[in-house]
Amino acid sequence: MKKTDLSTFAELDFDRDQRCGFAEFIYGASKTPGQIAAIMSELAAHGKPALATRVVPEAAEQVLKKLPEAVYDGSAHTLTISERKKLKRPGKVAVICAGTSDLPIAKEAVNTLTVCGVDNFLLPDCGVAGLHRLLSKMERLRKADIIIAVAGMEGALPSVTAGLVECPVIAVPTSVGYGASLHGITALLAMLNSCASGVTVVNIDNGFGAACAAVRMLSLRKN
């Protein structure tokens, strides 16, 4: 790939992993394919994992022409280049989502955790409209160190989950739902007002942010 002058649009933070526990990642929505490819290439050249979020398929196609080693997840809209030396962090994170429509945000969390070297597993379709689906998975969920619960509509999944487990629960409201869901505002307010104490809430559709919060929590554990 032809070398791009990064100084015209970016100044990369190669020490972020030393300060924060995870490398600098890329918000791809407002960047050109050339900018995304150049930043990812430079991060990888410095031995850092490269993750770009919110990358639309048209942009991803152009990036992959320049960086064939990158992997695109069309559901999560993420581009990744794994670190040459695989990271391995202590702990395990469960990512659950209420319905199939919440899967893109759940997968964004999964891909972010994976790039950060966190062991994780995804349990889809756990919504409380069929509570038996969540209850049938409790044995696995109680083995997790952190649970990321992704839900739209009225956002009930994190509250119900947090009432059944000991570990931290990170709630992710999604913009999925009918008119009164207000593009995720209803789920966000429900999660902020959870009757289950101690639930952490991130912004609407922010699976990436939930994963980063989980990484910070796990960094307190000893290897």
C-alpha cells in the first residue's frame, strides 16, 4: 500500500494501551477509506491491534483492497487486524442480546473484546418476552466475570439479568423498537432507572464502549 502522510489528518496514540489497557481504535463513520486504511496500517506496523468501527460495506470494500489482511464483519460493521502477538487477558465476558435485531451491536462488543484479547462468548435472543430463554442460559452466565447485556424496545434485559447474577452487568441500549422506543431513548432511560442496583449503562448502540468498559474492569484482576 502506498504510504500516506498521516500528519495531514491524524496523530496516532501509540502509548494508549500502556495508559488505558487497550490500544487506540478508529471511529470509521466519518473517515474516508484511505484514512481508515492508513491508520490501520500504521497501527499494525507498530505491533498494535487495529479496529475500525462503524465502517459501511462500500468503505470496507475499498479498505480491503489496500489491506487484504484485514477482516470485515458486515453485521457489526467492524474492520480488524489482530495483533501479531495474540493478547490474552484474564477473565471471561458474556455478551447477551435481547433479539436478533440487537445482534449488530452485540457483535461490535464481541469484536472489540476479541481484539483486546478478552475471552468472550455470545448468547443471542435472550429477550425477556420469552424469559425461559434467558433462564436456560444461567449456568453459563454465572461463570462469566462480566456480562454485557444489549437490548432495545423497553430495555428490560439488563435489569432482569442483574437480578440473577453476582458479576457486573454493563447495559447497552439499542435504537431497535417501535415508535415509542424513540430510537433507543426509552431503553436508555429504563436502564438508567434499573431497579437492579449497580448496573453500568453506556450510550445508545455503543457496543464498542461497553467492551472497553469491560476491559477496564478486567484490568483490575491479576494475571
